[in-house]
Amino acid sequence: MASNEEILAGLAEIVNEETGLETEAVEMDKSFTEDLDIDSISMMTIVVNAEEKFDVKIPDEEVKNLKTVADAVNFIAGAQA
């Protein structure tokens, strides 16, 4: 099971691959849409890649609740448990 720090680092890599954003820009308090300017199509790609990387399932109806990086980290951590 990955720690929150490992999940954050992994998510930052995925966001970097999808959007070209620096991994340092992906912080727990950042909003995917407002701070990181990630659109819904990119977000779906990020979700799919995160599911593969962390071996979790993120249901489509949950994705809309993942507004911040912390939301995603906490969801993945909980889904791994």
C-alpha cells in the first residue's frame, strides 16, 4: 500500500505526462480544474492512469468529487486499504 506521499508523487508524474505541468506544481491543496487547468478529458486520462498505477478502481461517479489533489490522494489511499 502506497503512502500519501507516494500517491502524491505518482499522481504528479501522471499529471506531468498528460499535461506537461511540472511535478512540483501538483500539491495537495491544488484544484485540478482551477489551479492546474486540467480539463475533463485530461482528467479522465489521469484517472485511468492512476487506476493502473495504484491498482484501484475509481468509479465515474466518484471522479466529479475529486476536485483537489488531496481528494484524489485520499480516495486512492482509501481504495487501497
